[in-house]
Amino acid sequence: MGQPSERHGSMLTFSDTIYFYIAATEYERMPPIYKLDDYDSCLQKPSDVFCLLHFTLVSDEPSELLQIIEEYSEFKQSHFNHTKLRYGVCVTKNCQRYIYNKTSVSDETLEGCLNQSFWEEYQLRTKIEHYSCSSMLACFLLSFSIKRNWKMLTSTKRPLDPRLQRLKSLNGLRLTPAYAFIILLTATWFKFLGPAPLWEVTGKIMISDCRRRWWLNLIYMNNYVYDSQCLLHSWYLAVDMQMLCLGLVLCVLLKTYRLKRKILTSLFLIGITMAAVHTYIRDLYPIMIIWPSEGSLYFKTDPTFNEIYKMGHANFASYIIGISLGYFVYKWQSKEINIKKYSNYRYIHWIVGPLIIASIMSGAVFYRQAEKEPLYLRVIYASLAKPTMAILSAILIAGMIFKLEKAPTDDGRVADLWLASAVDSNVQD
């Protein structure tokens, strides 16, 4: 139940998790975190100015509202920071008293414009941290065919090995040339997509980083840069390429050794150890937690995302599981194993899906407003979460490759074929 305190809200503690509540009427008193004036209607003439402002709420005297905002914002795991706001202001229409043209825009003039409205409505003042302004409207239309591009992406031409048909959705990818073109496009022409109300916190940051560190993306090492923002999502391509190169070397070396199982097991344990040691030394969360405040910064300063989540060595154990699955499939296909003998294992195959969902949902225990979990628990989870998901996925993929669902049962029947024949008979009737 809520505990009485000096705070303006009520605090509820349940299983070491702290929940902070304020009445809806109190929440409605807070200024909105984001607010945008109409961008298109603002920029009608070359002299019109639209500015995106990042500012902090302040007060020259004690303010009950500001205290409520600060208390609410302390709980960053579940609340946005309401002391730091981002507004898009049509300067030409709303700040004529302070700003006459773009050359007269400054921290002082923008604060004067904001302070007038904030003092009248909230009895608060503002402190500008950063701003960017635009005075023209640019549009860029990109035309493409989703249907045609998807067909090209998933196409397979003249497969020489019939086994490739089972992985045909992964074929057709031609990575580096297309990737290099996207980097080039982002660093040059992408700027013509703007300006826009939030361009400065989205496209502009990405363009700047691509111009400065494009070569890191091109050599697939951008995932080892702490605050990389050039095509942020391409960290996965870097990890994939790093694991691919490692896998090629590993496959060549394993070809000359007979102790494949022992070597792969040792490498798997090394991968688990690396993730555990990294989490322990840096005192990280075991999973990437999307804080409301960090999400708006595209994880630029999030230590878990930058130090372990996107790095290659953190995914090493999972990749070893994939390599092991490849050797397992190759061995069984070479020996032409009779799947009939393993038909009863299809029940294990059935529960893999729910186990994968349970594995994903288990990370929810770290989404709570409380002190960090004990370090040893975070280390254990960080070292086992990804490998567990990899093992479950390997079981699922192996069952699909060997068509375990259609394997004959002990009495010689095939469940799926029986069902298909029953449907056919009903159609004929």
C-alpha cells in the first residue's frame, strides 16, 4: 500500500520493486515532454523560421510543480524525464516579440519566448541546452517497389544443392556493395530528406556520424564504437560478418582435426565466460533495458547496449551453437539417418516454441524500479540467456530440416500425411 512520505506522490513497494504514483490531476499539471507546432504551415516564406529546442525546466523560487516533476522523473526505469523537454516552435508566429528573423535567434531570445508562455501557464522558467533552426522546406520522394525488391532479396537462381532449397529465404543477399551504397547515400543525399521538426535528433546525427566514421561500417567494426550512430541498426551486420570470418577460419581448422566436439565445447564455454566476465567487470545489466530516456537518445549513452549487447564476443557462444548445428546436420544427412527411430522426440520439438517465448519473457524480471539485482544473478543470466535461446532455436531448426513432424510413428503412420489424406477425402465427398 502507499506509504506516507514528504513526496507529492505515493510509493508502493512490492517484491523489492518500488512504484511511484501521482494523481492524474497532478500529472496533467506537468508540461508535455514533446510539443510541435505545425511545421508545414510555419514555413510558408523564405524568411519564416522553425526551431527545435532542447531545454530544462528551472525556477528562481521554490516551486511545488517543479518538485513534483523532479520526484516523478527520478524513477527513470519507468518514467520519462519530465524536467528535460523538446519543443518544436514556429518562431515566426509565436516569438515575434523576441525574434524578428533567423539572425536574431539565440539562447536568450528563445528563452525569453519560452519563459513568457511557461510562466503564464506553469509559473516556471526554462534554460536552453541546445537548439537548431530551419528556414526552408525540402521534400524528397523515394519510389521503390516492395514486391519487386522482396522477390530479388529472396530469389535463388539455379540451386546446385537441393538442401539449399530449405534455406532459400536466406539466399540472394549481396551484402557489402549494397551496404556501401546505403552508407554513401546516408552521408550525402540523405540530408535532402530534411529539414523536418525532429530532423536534428534523428537524421542529422546519423548523417554526421556516417560522414565522420563511414569506414568503420565498411570494415564491419562499427559495433565496437561506443556511441556509433551511423546506421545504428547495422551493428548486427558487423557482428554477423565478424562471426562469419571467425566461422570460416574455424571450419578450415576443424577440417584437419578429429576432436571437433571437444574443440566446439571448449569454444562454447569460452564464449559464455567472456560474456560473464564482461558483465561482472563493468557491472552491467544482463539484457538491454530500454529506458524511456535512453530510447529517445537511440542508446547513444546506454552502457549495456554499447559495451556488450552489440559486440561480437557477446554473441560468440550462440554462434558456436550454430556451427555445431551445421556439423550435426551434415553428419546426419551424410549417414542418411532413419528419422523413424526418433519420431517420439517430436514432443520435445513441440515445446520448443513455448520455451523460446518463456526465455524471452524471463528478461522482464529486470524491468523494475528497484536497486540492481545482485551481481552474481546478472552475471549468470548474461552468460546463459543468449546461449539458451541459441540452443532452443537449434533444436527447432534441426526438427524442421529433418521434418520431424512428418517422421513415421511406431505404427508406421505419419500424422501430417494422415491429416492431409483426411482433408482430401472430405473434399472428394
